[in-house]
Amino acid sequence: MRRDVARGVMNVDVFSTCPASNGADLNTYLRQVTAVARWSEACGCKGILVYSDNSQLDPWLVSHVIMQETRTLCPLVAVQPIYLHPYAVAKLVASFGALYRRGIVLNMVAGGFKNDLVALNDTTPHDKRYDRLAEYVHIVKKLLEAPTPVSFDGEFYKVDNLKLTPPLESAVFPGVFVSGSSDAGLAAAHRIGATAIKYPRPASEEPLRADERVECGIRVGIIARRNRADAWAVAHARFPEDRKGQLTRQLATKVSDSLWHRQLSEIGAGDGTSPYWLVPFENYKTMCPYLVGSYDEVAGELARYFSAGYRTVILDIPPSAEELQHSFAAFAAATQEIQ
């Protein structure tokens, strides 16, 4: 399904995810990034999520590669406020705009693993990190949109007569995403006009309407085939039970204060009667739920999310171009279902 088909009826933006660099073979990593970016663009994705944490390569340098190797794909760059001053982010956004005449999206990261934050001497409480994030995005936006110097005196940041050069063209002004799993995250999304991204529960357990104060999206993986049994065979082969992974997941839950992490950990893995499946998450193979089944079954679950008001989907890392095409076949079926 091409992007115009995806947006024509549902007005849904689809993002894929760039391969993570931690644990990857760095001799081939650049080729992996290029391949996934090209698959994503060919299938019709609007953009691609690029991770950022203490174990990853710099997301801005990876995004530079993506920009060079594609024509329209939009990097969704994870931004952790403790890594960069807001001026540095505004400068990067403006520089990408000037060099490529294309926009990016900022995926604002307020949380993370506690050990990463402690190593950086960031002891800010969970909800306060969202207050800090809101100030951060406010400064970035003002620098990008203001023709005059910006002054701001907040709880976490202060700038005085700060001017950004080069200016950013309005046509490539960045979007902003933020986690919407907690009340603090939703409040921050509302304050800064961001899209709130959730790691959803099964569609039947989600509210009938997404939070109407903000635009909302979901992060899921998809394994879909024409035949239900074929999809589950692929799912079990790709994500077998892994006791070591389960123990790692349990440890990760203990060292993370992310609400979405605890929420997913409290949901059952799924018994195969529903497309919603958490075995990859429970075995520490992915960070999101999966939807598994026939095109029509996965489409039914997607259609319920879309009907509730979710208008952005961030997919897991695609293992192949063919797998991404199967995912878009489910999106096409969801389009037909809600017409």
C-alpha cells in the first residue's frame, strides 16, 4: 500500500524503525540502515524512527545517512534532553532543512533506563522530566519559528536573546512526538502540541476514543499473511521462547521507571486467539506489542485503533522488504474495513 492509499481514507502516517546499533555488526550496520530506509520509502512509510540511548550510535549521524540514501523518508530522531542543549537540536533541525530541503520529526525521550540516567547524574523525578521536556521543546520551536532573538526564563532552562542561524523554512518545520502512556506524558504532549505515542493494550481494552486533547499514535510490530497459520508459524520461528531473554526483561522492568514498560509487563502474552501478542516483548526481543494473524485479522485490530482516533503507527524494525510489504497489505485491508 502506497502512502497516498494509507492517508487517503484513514489519514494515518506510518513510520518504520531503523535497526539498533547496539549488538549489531558494525562492519555491516551502515548497509543495514540503508537497506531498511530504502524498503521503508518504497513501501510508502512517511518516516523512520532512529533510536537514542547510552548504547546507540549518535541518532543525528544515522539520520544523515538516511537522508542521503532516500528522497522523501523523514527521520524520526529520538532526542534525550540531557544529551544536547535545545539550541543544539534547533541548529541540527535547521541544518538538515537547509541541506536537504526536507523535514524531520523529533521523538522526545523523557525517560529511559535508570542506570543510563544515573550515569549521567540525572536524578530528576519521572514527572518532572516531562516538565523539563516541555520547556525544552518550547525553546526549540521558538528558535525555529522566530525571526528575532529568543529569551526564556523557566524552571530548567534560561536563554537570553538567542538567535538561530540559518533560519528554517516553514515548509520543513519539524513535528514532535512524545510518549503518551502516562498522565505526565499526555500533559506534556498537550502543552507542546506533540503527538502522543502509546504502546497499546489490545484494541478491545483501549478506550473507545483516544485522548481528544492531542493527536495520538501507537507503536506495534506486525506479522501478517494471507493465511493465519502461516503468520503464526513465522511469528514463532522469529520469536521463540528464550529464558535468558525473559530474565533480562524482568531486570529491565526493575531498572526502568517508564510507565509503559510496567503496563505491558502486566498484560498476558496472549493465547493465539487474538492478534495481540506480547511474547517478543516478554523475551526481550522487541520493545513493543505485536499483531499477528491473517491480513483481515490484523486489519480488524488496526481498524479498531484507527476508529478510536489513533492516526500514527510506528512499526518495529522490519527484517526484510517482503515483511514490510506484508504489513502494508494489512494496512490496506484496514482501509477497506473502515470505509
